[in-house]
Amino acid sequence: MQYQDFKILIVDDNPHNLFTLRTLIKKQMEIDVLEADSGQKALEIAFNNQALDLIILDIQMPEMDGFKVASMLKIRQRTRDIPIIFLTAAFKSEEFQQKGYKVGAVDYLMKPIDDHLLLNKIATYFRLIQKERQLNVLLEEKVNARTLELATAKAHLENIINGMGEALLILNPAGQVIQTNPAALEMLGYSESDLMGMNIGDIFQEEIHEQAGAFMGTWLEAIIRTGALSRIDAQFMTKTGNIIPILFSRSAITDTEGQLTEIICIAKNMTGYIKVEEV
């Protein structure tokens, strides 16, 4: 297995132990090994390094012991998930293990260190890390593919909406316009900014304006109850006051709990059809 992309920090106040650990690891693995001879130095390296994959941390050190170092590492977001293997003397193993796991250790090695056990533990953790990296890459690829798929679908939907011959008005549950299309703007003579937030009742013909509230309440309640309504004949009033006969249909969009989130309204200009019938 190749380890060139992995980085390990070994921490021990004893220079001989550091030399032994470094020599053993470097002899068996092509790996980037960083060293610290104190708790403070270990924190400086960890906080300033972009990608530490594993820390082998001696517990018994002067000034700042391994427990304190581990606690400080777990506070910082960028270092809290770095696996920590504690080094401890065998005669204090039970006492130290309980405290070490509490502050975030994932494993222990007893002194004097068993060479094969050390290398096996490092290899095991690096295999897990490598697998995690592969899964993250796969997840990122899937997220990117899904994002592209959604963006393509959204663009396709926008093209359909913008190309519609009928006026489209999407309302919030209160009946206010939250989205429209060019056909609606052309029909009503409003700019998009003017139309956004306008209540659908304010667009109906002036003669029925006073009844718009009751009308809205009636069909909003019906939409909530049935999900959709058949088309009705109505009249829109444009920004300039012109009256346009329309065929008006609407349907509801609900969330997973059945709560109304949006109302889709489609209005077809019936002026041409009425003129034909009159002839």
C-alpha cells in the first residue's frame, strides 16, 4: 500500500523515543513524519498543518501532558477529527486508558513499543482514512452530478414556463404572486417587480374587486381541500384598466405533511375566442 499522501505527527518529550519511532515508521512506510518534543510544539504543528492524518501522542510529558494536548485538539474544528493514538507505560495503562478515551483517543500503544503492533495500527488507520477519502470523492462526484442534473432540469423548466402562451402566476398560500412568466407580464402590462407580491385579488376586474376577497377565500379553501379545481371563466384587469376575459385554472402544491406551499394559476386570454363566437 502506498502512503505518500499521508502525514503523521509523533509527539514525545524523549528524543530517543522520537528517533526510534521516526526510524521505524520511515523504514517501513513512505510517509511524511512530523515530530514534536512537547505538547505546545504539537499544538503548533497541528493547528498550522493543512492535513494531519494521525497523531501518536505520549501521555507523560512535562508542562503539558498528552491528555491536555488531546483536549485542546478536540476544541478546534480543523483538528477535532484527527485520530489520536496514545503512548503510555504499561503499569499505568488502565488508569490512563479510561481518561484517554474520555478526551478522544481512538487507541493505545504500550511502552516499550511492539514494532509490529505499531506498524499494523498505523496501516489499519491509514486504510480507513484512504477508504474515507475514496467515499468522499465518490460522494462529491454524486453531489456534483445531481447538482448538474437539477440545474439542467431547472433550466428546462424555466424554458417551458417562459415559452408558455398562457399567463402563469405562482402564488404563496396568502394569494400573493411569487413567480410569473413573460406571457403574464404581457397580458397584464405590469413589470415583474410590480407584479411580485401583488395579491391575485387585485388583478381581477374592478367590478368584482370587492368580491375578490370572498372569491379568493372560496377557491383557496377548495384548493386546500381538493388539490385542484376545474377551469372557470373570469376577467383580469390590466395595469391600464383594460378588461380581459380569461379562462382561469389553478392547482395546489403541498409539502410532505400536506400543508399548502404554493398555488399555480394559469390564465388563458379568451378575447379572440369570444370575438369569434360573437361573429
